Amino acid sequence: MRDVASIDPRVARAILTGLLAEPPIPEDAASLARLAVPVLVIGHRNDPLHALADARDLASRLPNATLVEASSIAEYRMRPTTLAAHLRRFLAAVPG
């Protein structure tokens, strides 16, 4: 909550507009299939804006996606070791 309260209101508005104005996954599945870059998708079952099923669906549509299921939105803040390990493995596998 502290991070959200301290963000520039213009930035917060832009983020919320992006989150709420667009569908979570592009309608054109072919455009996702063409993305060759590695993608780390993190989701959790209690996300009020993006269902875990959306994260799973997105990861399944991207050819180089890695899906990580976090326990909550606060996991990285409260227990960072698990997600940090996933992030380190993901970044180590990204071609340099």
C-alpha cells in the first residue's frame, strides 16, 4: 500500500488505464505465437484484476513463456526468496 500511495498520480492513472481498458490477452492468438522472446509470467489465485487462469492461458500461448504461480500479490515483498529464485533462473536462461 505504501508503494501505491507514493506513486505519481499520472503514472497510477496510466497503469490502471492499461490494466482495465485492454483485455488481459490479445484477441489475435497468432500475434502471441510469434513472440520469440523469453517471457516470465507470474500469477496468483487471489488477483482481483487478472485471474490465474488468464496467466496460465497467456503462458500457454507464448512459445518461450515460463509460468510461476505465486501464493499472493505480497509474496515477493513478504517472502522474496522463492520468487527471486525463479527470477534468477529465468534471467540466467535468457540469451545474453
